[in-house]
Amino acid sequence: MDAALRTRLQQMPKAELHMHIEGSLEPELIFALAKRNGVALAYPSVDALRRAYAFTDLQSFLDIYYAGASVLLKEQDFYDMTWAYLQRAHADNVRHTEMFFDPQTHTERGVPFATVIDGIYRALQDARQQFGMTGALIMCFLRHLSEEEAFATLEQSLPHRDKFIGVGLDSSERGHPPEKFARVFARCRELGLHLVAHAGEEGPPEYIRTALDVLHVERIDHGVRCLEDAALTERLARDKVPLTVCPLSNVKLRVFDKAADHNLLKLLDAGLTVTVNSDDPAYFGGYVNDNFVQMFESLPLEKSHAHRLARNSFAAAFIDEAGKRKYLEEVDAFFER
Ligand code: ADE
Ligand code: ZN
């Protein structure tokens, strides 16, 4: 890739729509928070922890990801984690970010819901003030837990309804189909929340279909396995259902063997509204710009693809039409240069 395209990828205005804030916890911060909170870690050093980031599949990652999150106890911990990500995203010219958080990972350990969301939300407000970055929170239900537990979490979230815009579904995909959460998503829909779900990451295309038909989600997180089903792919393209794709995550979790095998270009060529995102940047080897650069280095992607991906990121965002128009104009002006 030539230097001009690399610079363009880095400098282009973009939105990030698929990242788990707990997945931005860098090993150094895990160790600092463990020390601050007196939490014992199973790894003797930052290097030893980083060496453990050799994943074989989604579950092997999730086990380490949940262990890493165990150092988060106080509101300030959630603030510090989120602020570190927002500074990093700002450096990558992220203008708008929609961050997932996993309350059940913390409330299960006795951390109050308010502690979690207040710390994250305060950092987001500071980013708006200091960087002019917009953003929002999406609360994820852990799909390896029961729908009843998701309902209990939804109940706890309601006093904080003004601090998040939607709900999602994450954690272990295989064996936990979207329809397991049909009733809680129906309730969230009544509440006027935006709806998204991880589907077709490791799980089959059928999970993408039930996420759409049973949960009525507006975006699919990952969705890369849709190409195994031509009718589904056509439907996603026709209905402009955004797919929030996370290339480095897919390679690290062995959905694809190597970057050059990723189907990002095939998804674009199928007419899908694809976006590029970092998922869990501290665990998968890079933030959003690293995802762009690695894909453009590994696949025959060009300036026109960069333009389309930047446009898609704002088109797929949960922002009002006026805000969207402003960002899209900014993208188009950037690509006229
Ligand atoms: N939680 C954090 N990252 C995830 C991913 N890539 N898939 C499912 N759940 C997750
Ligand atoms: Zn994810």
C-alpha cells in the first residue's frame, strides 16, 4: 500500500460502532488497577499476560477477557479504562463511537450497575467536551447467561435509561442462538431502545436470520458468515443492514486463518453496508486504524473502498439525520482532496 493511502486511512473521519469497552483494557492498565484495588492476578507480569493472548477460538479469548475485567471495581476504574480508549480513538480520528459494555460481568462480582455506567458515561462526556467527539453506550446481555438474568439486568438499567441508547447480545455465540433472548429484546423494543446483536461471527448464518426476524435488530455485529447463504446475503444488501466487521478480531479468533483470507472485500462486492471496527483492541493487536491498515495491506482495497467504509460507518450509526449529514459531508470533502 502506498504511503498516501495509509495516511488517508489514518486521517479520514470515521465512526467506530463495534468495540467492547472492557476489551480496551491494556495489560499495563490491568496491572495498575490490580495493584490499586488489591486484586490478585493469575499472571506474574504484563509480559506474561500478553503472552497468554494466543487464542484458538472465541471462548479461549472470553475466558481471559473476563479475568482481565475482574480488576474493575470503582467508578474511577471504569472512567480510566474508558478515557484511555477515547484518547486512543481520538488519535485515530474517530469522530463518533458507540461502545458496548457488559454490566453482568461486573454486577456478578458485586459491583453496582451505577458504578459501571457512571464511570464510563463520565468519560464519554469528557470526550465530547475536550475532543468534540460524539458517542453513546450500548448495553450488552451475555448470551451464555439466561434470559431471566438479562431481564434482571434490564431492570437494574432502567434508572440509567438516559445514559445508553440500545442493547446488544455478546459472549459465547455457539449454542446460544438469538431467539433465546426473544422476550427481553421485545421488551427493549417497547422501551424504544436500539437493538443490535453479535451473529455470524462463529455461529451459523441462521443466527443472523433469527437476529433479524426474531430480535428485530437494526445492525448485525460481525455477520461475516452471511456469505455462506446467498439468499441471506441478498437480503442484507437489499435492506442495507449494516454489518460491523472486526477484521483483526476475526483473525485472532481464527474465524479466518490470516488477514489475506478475510472476506471484507467480498462483503463489499456483495453490496453490503460493511463497517470496520476494533472489537477488543487491547486483545486483538490494534485499534480501529490498525484494522483498516492491515486489511488494506492484505487485500486489493483502494481509495474508493476507504471512502465507502468511512461513509458506511456514519450511515450505520445511531445518530440523528442532521448529525449524519454533517459527518457524511465531512467524509466526502476529505475524499475530494
Ligand atoms: N465480547 C467481547 N468481544 C466479543 C466478541 N468478539 N464476540 C462475542 N462476545 C464478545
Ligand atoms: Zn464484539
